[in-house]
Amino acid sequence: MKYAFGEFREGLLIAFTAIRANKMRSVLTALGIIIGIVSVTLMGTAIEGLNRAFNKSIAAIGADVLYVQKWPWGGGEDWWKIRNRKDILIQQARAVEKQAEFARSVSPAAGARRQAKYNQKVLENVVIVGTNADFLTTLGVNVEFGRFFTSAEDDGGRPVCAIGSEVAANLFTNENPLGKTIKLGSGNYKIVGVIEKQGSILGMESLDNRAYIPINRFFKNFQSRFGGIQIMVKAISMKDLDEAKEEVRGIMRKARGLHPKQADDFAINQQEMIIQTFNTIGVVIAGVGLFITGLSLFVGGIGIMNIMFVSVTERTKEIGIRMAIGAPRRTILQQFLMESAALCLMGGVIGLMISFPLSLIIDQILPTAMPLSIVAIAILVSLFVGLVSGFLPAFRASRLDPVDALRYE
Amino acid sequence: MDTVIRLNNITKIYHVGSEDVHALQSVSLEIHKNEYVAIMGPSGSGKSTLMNIVGCLDTPTSGLYELNKTNVSEMNDNQLARIRNKEIGFVFQTFNLLARSDVLHNVELPLIYGGVSSSERKKMAREAIGRVGLTERIHHKPNELSGGQRQRVAIARALVTQPSILLADEPTGNLDSKTGDEIMALFDTLQKEGNTIILVTHEEYIAEHTDRIIRLRDGNIESDQAVQNKRVAVTTGKIG
Ligand SMILES: Nc1ncnc2c1ncn2[C@@H]1O[C@H](COP(=O)(O)OP(=O)(O)O)[C@@H](O)[C@H]1O
Ligand SMILES: [Mg+2]
């Protein structure tokens, strides 16, 4: 044990002396490793960030909610064909609402972007959503204070609204918004409630910059009854989702008058599809990242091997001296392996030192943190590359003939 | 007297291209404990080859080599490394110190490979450095020392493991004659203290420090004689 330790320390000492003696050369040699480690850690950080953002925002879509829409998520079909589909209409939503047995609740939704105004304060591009009183159940959303509008208010097409937290915060700084009247587009609406904060979908569209009004009111102020809407169907439970989907499909086909040979002219979208699309994106990012990482580590490894051969040749005499005073071949092998491992490890650490501040920058755009596992992997990978690429040179060093090595000038 | 080295019909053949070079034809000799031996002979006569075999840096093509009654000629690389570490102290013409390490570390090195603990190592190395009179230079690098001082460091490194034999291949070959004399005085002292020493030299006046001169020619022992009028060291072995 003691024996191994003295040698180990000597090996470390030699490695660091050698690296220090050739600082510039060492850093240049380790460049491939540095780039590899930077790319693998940044990729890991980015994927971590995407996952976090995704998991947070995808929750708003609801895993057990079906979205009956004109456009399929994820695309793939002929754009023009879809474009020319007939709109989904409110009667179809009513049909689904009435007939679907596997649905816990059904909400139609139509949207428009308008100005919201209260006293002198103006908020542009607020999304006005026309829906029914079941909206909260369908999407699993809660009211922060006040209430949502009732079915009676919906049926009567009353000018009431529930506003998103962002709208509330922007229009009412020191006032209680409940009971106040705001202008949405050209109509006046009385605020009955404020919806709790929901965040955004994939960091793009805020879900809180919205105002919800009865859909029957929406048809008066923003679009006709024959304008396109979407239908959201919450299944009774997660395990009924597939059956609910088939059922809704049947109801929709009937409501839209399709005969059996015709294909669906609507899409039933669900969270699952986004997850799939997202996973594909994740795989692509990981693939590209791993390719860059692999390539730079490979090139870096070759560079390390090359420089280690140079180092062995330069130090042939030293190897001879060490052998002459009793270093066994194994020790020489170990010494050069440690040197190349130390070189790569240095590259790895420099790589981490570069990518850590970069990960903080990424964090500004996409809330994330460099995963600890990635740091560990980076260290292990650079050690591994060092050992692999150092092996041949180290082996050559250890096989030198002591007399020849001593004679080398 | 104890036999330290026994060589029986040692041959060494180098293959150079299609040619065989018989560096040692058939060498047999015995060296006893505390002997002081010089090996002489013209260039290319096989002196270094013999020293390398005795020092276990090289293995003979055939023949028997016993070191302290153990057969060395059959040992593998690892066993030879161990013998070099424990039993042999080698001093070279070109000193062969590690340029980037200071005196202390150079002298410590055999003990590191010998698995001696750090504190023990430092103690032994300091003592050996003291014996060659370089205590003041303990943290100097080789390039801050004169040739004579470097050779003293090499001798300290050879001594530090308390080996069975000290081997020196032309130890004064790179030194001026005055410095050479000083190194020889050091060897004289070490021999008097009980070490067994074999050294290679070209110079009669160096060889005359020893008790026995073995002359080689074309890989054979030409003569093996006791020294008649032994030269006595003029300077003392310890010079700071
Ligand atoms: N590694 C080697 N390969 C081929 N020939 C060698 C080698 N080492 C020594 N020789 C040859 O062996 C002979 C003895 O060499 P050496 O022992 O070095 O002589 P000396 O030290 O007496 O000058 C010489 O002819 C030399 O050329
Ligand atoms: Mg020679």
C-alpha cells in the first residue's frame, strides 16, 4: 500500500512537472478535450433547460384533455388540404357535449387578440377567449379570487369576464379588479374573477395575458356563430382517454356529415403528441451534441496520443534513468498513463470552467442549471480519454530497453 | 571471503543487421565482498557490456550470473528491476541525473521505487548526500552544480539503498583530472567503509586506486591482476 502510494505521488509529480514545463503545448493539446467537454456540458444544460421548461408548460395543456381542432399538432399532412377544411363550429361542440359519455367536461374555445383598457391604462394584444362555464374543470385551472362566469351568464351572453393574472397586474396596480368594468376590444365587461398564474407554453405564449368571456358573448362582439372554434374534451380519467378519443371522433364525423369512406377533416390533438415531437427534438439535440462531443473527443484523443508519443521520445533518457535505478516497467507505464490522464483531466476542468459561466448565460434564456451528473460524466469521460489515448505511448515507454534508453541523447 | 558476483562463461552477442557482434566472448570471474576492482581495455572491448550485465541492465546471451548466490541470468524484467533497485548502485560517465529534480529528489528516487516511506526516505537521502559532502546543495538542480558535484549526487543516489555493489562506468570520463581525483578519493573512502566497487576506466592512474585490474580485449579477459603500487588518495573524499 505504502509502496503504491510513493510511486503514485511520484507519478503525479512527474505528470504535473511535465505539464507545467510545457504549458502552452499542454493546453493546445488538450483543446480537443476542452471543446468536447464544453459541448457535452452545454448540451446537457440545454436539454435540462428544455425539459424543465417543457414539463412546466406542458402541464397547462393537460395530459387527459383532447383538443378537437382544424390543425393537427406536429403537422405532416398537406397544408392546403387542411387549410381548406371546414371550420369547427359551435354546434359540433354542443353535440360532443351532449353525446360524449367518456367526457368529464367539454368546453368550446374561440380566441381573438384585442386591446384591453381600464381608465387610462391600455394593454395591447390581450387574448380574449370565449368559452363556457366548465372551462375551469376542463383545463384544471383555478380562480385566484372572485369566480368564473356561470352557465347562466354564458347562456345569456352576459358581458362578464375572468382575467388572467398578468392582465390583472398590468391594469390594476393598487385596486381590486373585482367588480370593475374594463373594455375588451369595443365592448365593456365586468370583471368577476382573476385566474391564478399559469405561466407560459414553451416560454413563448403567456397563458396569463388573457381574458375569458362567455362564448355566446364572444359570438356577439368578436366573431360570428359560424366562425371557427376548437373543442376541448377532458376524459373521465387518463385510462379512458383512448376511448374518449374514438367516441369524440365518431360524434364529430356525424356532426360534420362525413360518410364512412371519407377521411377525418379535423384533428384530435393531445399532450402526448407534443411530448413525442419534443422527444424527437431532444433526441436530435442530443444526437448533434453527442456527435460534436464524440468528434472533438476523438480528435482530442488522437492529439493527446500524438503528444504523449512526443513526450515519451523526448524523455527516453529519463525513462532509462528511472529503469536503471529500479523502476519496473509497470511503474513507467503507470507514470505515462497518469500524465495523459492528468492532461485530459486538465482539459476537462478547463472545459468545465468555460462552460459553467456559459450555462449561467443559458439560464437567463431558459431556466436551467448544469446538471451535476453531467459534471461527473465530463470528468470521467476526460479521464477515460486520457487513459485510452495514453495507453499506446505509455506502453511503448514501458517496453524500452534500459541500456538503449540510457544511451539516447 | 563472501562472493558477491560470480560470472561463468558469460557471452553477449548483438545482432547488427545480418552481422553478429560478439561483445563478450566468454567471460568468467568472481568478485568478493569489499573488493575494489578496475576494468580496463580499449574502446569497444566490452567493458560497458560487462558492466550492464553485472548491473542487471542487460541480460547475457548465455552463461551464468550469480549475484549473492542467486541466479540472476534467469530472472524476468520485474525481478531484474528489483535487483537493480536493491542490490546495485550504478554511476554513469554522464551522471544521468533527472534535470528537473533537485539533489534531494534525485537521491530519494531509488527509495521511492523501493517503497520506503517518505520520512525514512528523506532521512536516508540526507545521510547519503552528507556522505558525498553536498548537504549545502540539497535543493539545487543539477544545472546549478559543477560536473564533480553532479557526479557526487549520482554517487549518493547509488549509495542510498545500501547496495551490494557500486558499479561505475568511466565515472571520471567527463571530469577534469583534479575533479576526477576528488571523485576517486570519494570511492576510496567508500571502499574503506566496506563497499564493493567495480569501475571502468581508461586511465592507468585511476585504475591504480583499486586493488585489482581486469583487462578486456575483444570481449575476452586478457589479464586479471592485483595492483602492485596502489595509489593513495591525495585529497580527502569530503569536499563541500
Ligand atoms: N546495443 C548494441 N548493439 C550493437 N552492438 C553493440 C551494442 N552495444 C555495444 N555494442 C558493440 O559491442 C562491443 C562492445 O561495446 P562496449 O561494451 O560498449 O565497449 P566499451 O565500453 O569497452 O567501449 C562494441 O563492438 C560495440 O560496438
Ligand atoms: Mg563503454
